[in-house]
Amino acid sequence: MGKRSIPALIIAIFIPIVGYLILRGVGENAVVFPKKYFFDTVVTKEVDGKLTTDTFWHKSANFRLVNQLGDTVELYDIKGKPIVIDLFFTSCGSICPQLTKSMKKLQQSFAKGGNTREKIDSSVVQFISLSIDPERDSVPVLKHYADAYGVNPDNWWLLTGNRDSIYDYIFNELKIDKLEKVPISPEFPHTGRFVLLDKNYVVRGRLEQSYSGIAKDSASLSVLARDIGLLFLEKDKKEKSKVASAIIDLSWLWLIALLLISGFIWSFTQRKKKDDKNS
């Protein structure tokens, strides 16, 4: 291979690589995932002479309640999937029936592939309706309500239990009073908001969206459906691929091999033409 052909071969190899990395980075950053809302602590430490900051996001504590089938369930029974929570009570004559209808639409939409980019079966999304009137919302009352609305209990729990435990979870774990823009009564947290948890039980969302389950805010419900789908695409920081790992991916090996072969063929052809011309 001639000396002049070496720079050309290097350019031929590295321009596509650099271009691909740029496009890859832009593509990944173009997807805006729902943000994490609350953190418990921020720790600053020195690593290799540089200060780095670690944020420890608030993870919702476990709860132990009873569903509409009379089964005792725990939040941490739900593994590796997004969770959508609403607050309701069965005797509600205002927004609760619409909240339940909206939740059912979400459940059905994921069963059909719905509004998300991915075809996600509803079994990998968990829906929870927490009663804010648990003294009156007994298991039989919840079961009757669930049957009336056609609730699928496989991945939708209507939960009752100790009132103090439920209210503690609503205010100290979901932090519903900090999510809402309007005041929430500590005595009766009646709200039309859905709360989205990721697979690590961390509250997620968008500051500009309320994830409302009320009919007039159907656009907000569509955003929630899309964000549920996005959580499936999200990788943990430890799982994020780096440039080095991308380069040694099998597709890169094929690309580099193809470019090298093409460069050698081109160089050989040019040299042969030159020899023929001189002979």
C-alpha cells in the first residue's frame, strides 16, 4: 500500500465511526424520559481528584394492604415494572368514577399495544387504586365496585387497610401534596392525579404535566401512557453503554472489516493501474 493511500484509508474508516457516534448520541438524548421528583440525600465525593455528586432518589417504602379479592399484598411484591396509582373511594360521586374509567382505559390500551411505541402487554404494568375511605371500603365493597367497572384483578389492585398506614404512604412516600399544584387536605386527599412509579418505586413524571385521570384531560392521560412505555426503554446508569463498548460491538467489527477490505482493494487497484501505466 502506498504512503498516500494510508491517510485516505484512515479517513475512510474513522469518518463513518465518528458520524455514527454523533448520531447515536443525538438519538439517545432526543428521548426525554419522565423525571425523578424527590431525592433523600445528595452526596459529594472526590474521585480521581475530581468532585462528583451522587443523588439518592426517594424510593417509596413498602406497604402491606388488602386487595378486592381479600388477598394481602405488598408494594414490593411488584417486581421490575412501572406502577400507576390513583386515590379514590367507592362512594365518591364526583371524580372517582372517571378516574376508574381512565385507569381501565390505560389497562386496556396496554393490553392492545395502545398509544406507546412498543407493544407492551398489560401484565408488565401494575395498576393500583388506593382507597382514601378504607373504613367504609371493605373487601366486599371493593369487589362489588371492581366488578361494576370490569376491573381485571390480575394487574389492578383496589386496596384497603389501616387508614393511618394508607395516609402515611400517600403523604410521606408518594408526597402527593408536593406533586399537586393545588392544596391537598391532609384529612382527605381527594385528587384527580395519577402517580407513576418506576421499577425501583421512585416517583416519576413531568413538571408540566399533571397525569390527570379526568376526562377533559385526556391529553395528559396520553402523556402518561407514553411515559409508561418510555420507562421500559430506560436503562440504569450501570447498564448504559459507553463509546468503547459500542465500538467493539459485532456490528462495528463488520463495519471496520468492510472498510479495511475496501481500502486494501482500492489501494491495490490504484497501484496496479500505476504499474501498468509505467510498464
